[in-house]
Amino acid sequence: MKTTKTIAALFVVLLFAGQSSNAGCPNGSCGPVGGASTSGTFKGAPARMPEVTAVDSKKITVGDKIYLVDETAKIVVDRKDATVTDIKPGMRVLVNSRCVDRKEKLYQAIRITAKTP
């Protein structure tokens, strides 16, 4: 389990390390960061994060996916450690998960990062 968390953390670090600013580009000519739209936002910006539609003590629903949440899930709300009760409908979230039942769109949450709108 520790190896999985270490690999996931390394992946996140590498993901964000690859997204650089346009600081070295003359007049911003290098284009948008991370292949995003011309508005200058990058992939994963709060405006692009999916929205929580329902919350229960054991699960959250994001779009058409259901994420089961147990005590091992790491939950962060506005950059602070939190619990599933701190997540409210309408919040924007990123969820790292593993598939439980693909047909039913049921997943086990490993890490939830939420941001208030």
C-alpha cells in the first residue's frame, strides 16, 4: 500500500513538474500551458474540475461516477486535511481511484482533492 501511495505521489509531482509557465517565451508565443485553451488556464484548473453532485458518509457522486470513501482515503479540501463530511455538493474535485465495477461506474477513492467554488 505504501508503494502505491509513493508511486501516486511521484506521478503527481512529475505531472505538475512538466507544466511550466510561459516565462521563457517571448511575448507568450509558446502557446497555452499544458495544451489548454487560449484562455491561459491549464488542464485541471478549478474551472475544468468536475463537480460533486451528491455526498453521503460512505460515498460521493461526481457526474455519473460513484466513489466509495473509507478511512484510508486521503481527503484535502482547500489545501487542508479534511473528512468526507467536509465535501459539499457543488465543490470541484479531482479523485484518484481504483475501479471496483466498471459496468456500474463504481470506484474506490484513494485521494480526493476538493476546492470550493
